[in-house]
Amino acid sequence: MRQIRVGIRYTRSIMGTSWLWIGLAIVLFTGAGAALARFVVGDRPKGRLRCPRCWYELGAGLDACPECGRVVRAERDLRRTRRARLPLSIALLLALLGFGTLKTPQAMQHGAVGLVPDWMLIAGMPYGPPGNLGKELDRRHWEGEFSSASQRLLIRKSTGLLRESDNPSALARACNTIGTAEFLGQDEAQRHTKPWRAWVPATDVVDVDSLVLSLLPLLSSADANIAANAEQAINALEPNNLLAFPTVFTLAQQDPAKHATAADVASTMLDRPRRPYMKMREVVGWRGRSDSVPEDVRALLASLAEVPRDPEAMRALVRRALEQGSDGARLTSLWLIRGVCWPDDELRRLALAQYDPDNKITACSIVDFAVSGPLDDEATSVIRRALQTTDYEQWAWAVECLGKRGPEAAPLAPDIRQALGTFRVQMSAVPYAQITRDLETPGRLLAGMASGQQAPGLASLIEKLGRIGWIDDDVLAVWRAGLESDDANTRLTAAAALLRNGPPAGFDRAELTRIACESSIGAFGGLNGKLFNDAIQYGEADIPTVLQLLDEHRDMDRSLQVWLLGMAGTKAEGALPWLRNALHDQDAKVAANAAGAIRRIEWCLKHGDPPPEPRDQ
């Protein structure tokens, strides 16, 4: 079992409320506190004996009040503190006004539903919160405005509804909630770009496998809204959602028209396999509807669909498929084992024993088993054979995964070093440096290869040299050649690498900033995937140069540079006036990225810059 992790920006609090409302609320709460204190202190007896009903002062020895007739049973009743109800009423009224003042901005922005407490919205889920209430529940969840306690309550309520409720609206809402929670929790890349999201485990441990199985029957619901939300939730619960693949595949095979949603789920799963399992698309078809699916694959998936809650039965089926099945059945078994649960030692050894480097269907997936588990003798034998094969797919996956394991893979470093003298040097240089911490050898080799290289090959070599971090005269010459290239991407790659690693002697930071900025303006619209991973990292001294260039190139696409200003965090404080003016830019992408940059910079100024993105060590 694992947790559904929920991302929250900030719990609903004074964050984001203007200081005018906060100041007024402080005044009201202060008044409420004073009135409450007056009520608590009250009118103490100070030695006087008073009737507890009408507070008439009595003399000693009287056993009844001459004013109201109240009979006195004990002397302590005559020494009570008198507390008037008016201060208490005033305190409650001022406190309610204070809370209302803090909620006023929400009401102004979202209407009266913004005043409804979280617990009330969540309590209404079994009855399917109608109209605006349901939309408000979704909005608060998506925007991360629920507190941790409210999120915990929300997930518990949703998982309970999936097991017990038959209300279509409530089921649709529960599916949507689970999908949203898992999506927010998994999207950890946002941790760096949107640091105002606090990533916390906000729920109890949830049996996600059982949750996936509870969602499966809803895929066949006659209510299109329920089926669509169940599809969204199952797609979000990866990798555990592979447990549902045998069922959705079987449904799609039996009646594609009736079970179109199940076919969509199967299509999504086949669209996201890890690289070693891409051949699954060829085995079962893109949407799980191919008529050419091998019969033993069809039978295997149908059998697995019958026992999704019996792990031992599932293991027995995949074990038999690995031993006796076709290549397609073996690949299907390997994919499901890798996605649903990490194999036990028996299944792992059985999978490794099936390795055949010439088998294009299963070889790469078995290499994945070898490089992802313990590097024992069986795994090492498979990896060495993969490193010697001519099949680039197997070799590349083994090298890439070993590089991520770092020094742990040191016994296999000599095998990777052999590739440094071949045409595979570019692919093996960075992993070799990661494993051995030897930066000089791969750095010198890549610098030697760069001599005479033209774009785009030169850009690729410069990017790898930047990741390795080795610097000598030859490497500096390569970077200079990149900065002087006619290709904008090559110039950008070289400038970004130098800015990220710190410009060596002889390189002017302002000039590097100008080259990086001018090369990316207009060359890449919006966010470029490569630049997201290897983004230009501007310092405080670079900001004036960037702003000047943004003003000079108003006729070109500047949205990426505006986004990078936000990524500079506190170092871009000086850019805030420019960004506020950019909110009204005619280019919608520039205006949108300016809003995001302002929000990120202001957050960083208040809380500090988040840790940098993890990079190759």
C-alpha cells in the first residue's frame, strides 16, 4: 500500500488576502478579545454576599433573598462572580465579523459559495453536491486551498464512496477527487517551478491496488460522467493502474462499442510504457483492439482479469507465461510484473534466464529487470551481454540506467569504458563520468570529437560537456566555437552551459547573458522541453541585460525569456516593475508568463529560493 500524496499551495489562511482586510480583521478580533476578557473577569464578589438570581446584597444569617425570594442552600452560592451576557454577545459578534472580514475577498471572488466551510462541502459528497457547491469543491481541491486535515477527510470520504455508494453523482465526484489528488501529488516537477505548492503526505495510507479495482466496474457505467471520471482516476493512479490492464483489455476485446471507455484506458496505458516495453503496442495493438493479438496473450490477459485480487494466482499465471509462452506473452508478463509489483527473487531470476540479445521483443525489457534490481551475478551477466550487443536500444538503456546508479555500478565501468573508443562515445561519456567520477577521460574525448563539428552535432557535444563539468583549454575552445556558431541553438547551448557552471576566466558574463537571451528569443516559442531541463540560470547581475534585450525585441517571441526571469527567483527582484507592465502585453503568452514569473519571484522573496533542480552528479 502507498499514500496518495496531495499537493497544496497554501491552506486557506490570510495568505493572499490584502492587508486592508487583514488590518480590519485584527481590529475586530482585538475587540472580541477585550469583550471576552470583560466577560471572564465579570463582577467579583470582593467579600460581599449576593443573591445568585437578582444579585441583591444580603446580610449575614439570611437564608432567603428578601428581594426575589430565592432560597439559599449554601454560602458559596452567595459568593459567585456576576457575569453579564452583553460582553459575551459582543465578543461573539465581533469574532464573527472578523472571520467574515477575512472571508470577504473569497466571497467577492467566488461568490457566496466561497463562505461555505470545507467540512460542509465534503460532508455533502455522498449526496453529490449540486451546481455551484460541486464546482467550488473541485476548485478548492484543484487550487490546493484545502488544509491537510480537510484533504485527509476528502480522500477518506471519496474512497468510502467508491466502495459503498450507488449514487451516480457521488461516484463521479469521488472518481474526480481521487484523480485530482493523485495528479497533484505525482506532479513533483512543479516543486521547483511552482514552489508555493507544499508537497506533503496529506492522507492516510491508501490501498491503491484496491482503489483501482473499485474503479474498474465504473468504466462500464451507463452514466458517461461516471465512466469519464473513473477513466481519469485510473489513468492518474499509475503505475498501480497496470493492475487494471487485463480487465480493460478484455472488455475492449469483447465489445469495443459498449466498452469504449475501457479501450481509452488501455490506449492511455499503452501510450505511457517505459522505453523497454514499447513493443507492447505491437503485441496488443495501440488501443488493445488488434485482431492480430497472439492467442496466448489474449488468454493470459483474460485469465489475469479473472483473478485481480489474488496475487498468488497472478504470479502463477505470469510464471507459466515466462516459462512456456510466446515472446508476446513473455513481454506482457514482464510489463505487468514491472508495473504492478516488483518481482520476487524467483520471478526475477526466471526473467533474467530468458534473456536472448537477438530477441527484439523481450531483450530490452529483461535488461530493464537487470539494471533496476540488485547487481548480482545473474544481473551482471545480462548487463555485460547487453553492453556487447549491436542492438543500440538494449545497450543505450543499460548504459543510461547504470549511470543513474552512480558508483554502485563501478564493477561494470570497464565495460562502459570500451564504448568510449567507439561511435557510442557520446551516449556513454556522461554515464561513465557519473559512475567513476572520472571527468577528464570522457571530457577530453568529447572535446576531441568537437573539432570540426557543425550544428546540431556540436550543440549535443557542448551539452554533454556541460553535464560532465570538465574544463581545460580544449573544452574552452569548444565552448568558444559554440558561441561563435551560426546556429542559434548551438550558441544558446554553449552560453547556458557556461552560465550554469560559472563562466571561467576569459568569458564575460554579461556577453554570455546577451548571447543566451538573443539566441532563445524568437528561436523557441513558449517552453522548450530541452531548455526546461537545462534552463539558463540568470544571476542578479544578468537581469538588466535581459530586460534591455526584451525591450529591444518586442517584435519577436519573448515568452520563454519572461518565464526564465521567474525561474531566477529572488535574483530577479529588479525585474518586477517590468513584469507588471508586461501583464498588459499584446502577446498573450508573454502576459501569462509574466503573471507566473511575478508570483514565483514574490513567493521566493517571502520564503527564499527553493532548492535547485536535481542534476547529474
